[in-house]
Amino acid sequence: MIRYRRFGTPLRYRIDVAARIAAALFGAYALAAAVAMAMARALPMSRSEAVTTATIIGVLALPAAVIRIFAARSAVRAWIEIGAVTLIAALIAWRLGPPA
């Protein structure tokens, strides 16, 4: 009796990985932008120094978000976590108002 083995990976796994990649591309970028906006408005420095410092912090937040996305238990949970943190950072930036 010959047993045939299916080659390749299951479709569910491929969709999960694709959803994580999309979260890493779009969600992490949105998170980094929201963090940079909030930090630029919150830092008590001159405008140019605050923007530069906030941009560096945002650039550091991006790989941290990508690592968290791929460490999450599921792609849905990764999207929820990234979305929640992005929303919080955006609300903080909105609450602080326009830059002075």
C-alpha cells in the first residue's frame, strides 16, 4: 500500500503568515507614525529637536512592533494589539493638540 503525502503548507498557515506580514507592513508603520506624532507634541524642547527625537523614537518603535506582531499567538491578536497601541498613541497626539 502506497501512502501519498501532501507537500506544502496548509492554507490556514499561509493566510496567518500573510496577515502577520500585512500587520507588520501597515500596522507597524502606523504605530511608528502615531508614536512619533505623540512624542513630537509631548517633548518639552524646541520644535526641531522634538521632531528629530520623536522620529528616532518612532523608528525604534517600528522593529519592536514587528517583533511583537510575529510573537503574538495569532494574527488576529497581533492586529488587535497593534491597533490598540496605535489608537492610544493617536489619541494622545490628538489630545495634546497641534504643535506650538
